[in-house]
Amino acid sequence: MNKCTALIVAAGRGSRFGGDLPKQYCLLSGRTIIGLTLKALADHPGVSELRVVIHPDDLDIYHRAVAEFSGSSGAVLLDPVYGGASRQESVYLGLESMTEKAPNLVLIHDAARPFIRHPVIDRVMAALSDHAAVIPTLPVTDTLKRRHGNGITGTVDRSRLVRAQTPQGFRFCDILAAHRHARENAHGGEMTDDAAVAEFAGLDVITVDGGEENVKITSQQDLRQAELANMNIRRRETRTGTGFDVHRFESGNSVTLCGVLIPHTASLAGHSDADVGLHALTDALLGAIGEGDIGHYFPPTDPRWTDAASAIFVEKAFELITDLGGRIVNIDITLICENPKIAPYRAAMKEFIAITLDMDPTRVSVKATTTEGLGFTGRNEGIAAQAIASIELTGG
Ligand code: MG
């Protein structure tokens, strides 16, 4: 397997960022940006070593930032090296520091891109098996204008433009040679990425798809946005709740199950409409958010709920979930009885619940079973129902 070293460029002062602390050492959700970046790279199984290029003034804060470094795949964090006055110079010095180890491949990555995910690294590394230089890119979606002063002098054809990201992947010997070549022969402005250095040396650079999440944090606003995005990712979690209910038969000619009126030789006894399916569902929804049970909100002693349609119980639970910023992922209800037969009404039940909870019907399941003539349901004394609900919470 090819040996691959990640070279992380962290020597910048962050002039667009403001403050005394270079942005790569700022905290994002309690961890340094550079720490998050190193962890993301080190966890990729293709990365065997990491080297960071730092500013000489940052040695202490660098060591504090990486004190808890560990990669799940055993990647080794090498000692840092000092960078130069420009990004290009810093990368050059980083590459020169690796000549003894001479990896086959190198991934050059900005320290301020902590959200790099493995699919992007996978694509870069896969393309490196056939190419010397590979960069992840994204299309340009905004219309681009050419400006002169405050006026517009033209519109740029964006179809041929892409936005370049990192990590940019190279065969080590080729990019080292390209950087040496650029130092000796390029006397214009600084090249702002390593693909430009490769292009200048005549290497073919090919592109693979980058990732929209792989943003570079360059301003305080970027940091705040990244913090929010990170919080949302961290806080999103799935909760489940279960519910169970039983109502006994009494004389009558219909039952209401999961919101659907079904002609029958008996009715279900209860304070409300005795919809055992919706009662179990309500308890499952309340259970998932730790909000007690149906009796807490709708005590059977309260005359307001006499003969009430049980949809209002489900709607109350739904409202509590919505107030928490939650979303119902799916629900599954099982009705347990010998009679009436449920199958002819299942589609209507699913539709009723999907509409009540504003859900896609494919996320709603209603099933039925008998107890083989055993127990109270087997003796046609009543109907039981159980339900499970899965809820995604993003708020807390
Ligand atoms: Mg009940």
C-alpha cells in the first residue's frame, strides 16, 4: 500500500480573522480547529503520518492544541516544522522536511478546514493511483461579475470555473520537484494553492468532487456558522418511546381504531372514544420525549374528554414534540384482537395517522395480530394495542 503523509498548513496569521489568536487555534464547540482537522485526517485509514507546518511563535499553543491527539487508525503525528512568510513557502518547507521519510503520496490540507470528511479523501486518494496531482473542487453556483470601480463590465462564464478545496493530493516526488521549480523560476505573485504550483511545473492536475461541508474558516462569521452547524450535528439524536393500552368491549355496534370507525358487534368502553390504537400511539410519542403519559394531560376524571375523538390526544403529543424542535421519524402500531378484522381498514388508518401527524404515510405502520384465542383478546373481551415511535430531536 502506498504510504501517505498529510501535510497540514497552519503557519498563517489569519489577517482576515482578527484577534490575537490565529484562527486555527480558536475553539469550535470546545475543541481547537486544528485539533478537529488533525483528528479528521488521522482517522482516515489511508493516512499513515501527519506533519503540521506552524509559525515559530505558535509552538506553545500548537503543543497545547495537539496534547490530546489520537487517530483511531494509528496515524502518527510527526514533530511540527516551521513555515515561511507565505503559504507557498510554508508548504515548500514542509515538503523539504519530509524528504528523508519520502512518502509515496502527500495530501496537503488547510488547517482551517476541520470538516473534511472521508469520502472526499477517498476520492482524492483513489484518483492518485492514476494521476500525479488531484484536487477536490466544487461548482460555482453564484453568477460571477467583472467589476471596474463600482460598475459592472461583464459577466463571467461560470460553467468552466470551479472552486478549489483541500486536501490536494500529489505524488510526493512530483510536488516537491514542482515547489523547487516554482521557487527558482516563478517571480510573480504568490501561488495560493499547490495545484497552481503543480500547474506551473507542467503537471496535469485533475479534479474530483469536493464536499460542500468542507468549508474553510476564514472569518469570525465562518466560525460562528461552523459552531452552529457543529452543534446541530452533535445535538441531533434519535429517541424512541413505547405505548400500550387496553379497552374492554361493551354493548354497541362500532369501534374506532386508529381514527377509523369500524362497524362491529360491540363497542369499546372508555371515557373518550376508546381508540386504543391512538392511545397507545400517544403514549409512545410522549414516552419518546419523556413527557409522561396520556392520563397526565387528559385525566379520565375531566368531563371535557367525555366521548372525545382521540386524535386530540395525538395532536397534543405532536405539539409537544414540535415545540422541542423534534421530528417524528416513524411509528409502528400493533392492534391485538380476534375481531373485528383489521386488514380492510389498515390503509385508512395509516392515512389518518399520517395526516394527523403531518407525516409521509411510508413512515407509518399499522399491523394487527390475534392471540390465537388465548387470553382476554382471545376471548373477545377487549382490544389491546401497542405502539413504538422514533423521534429525532435537534434542539437539546
Ligand atoms: Mg386508553
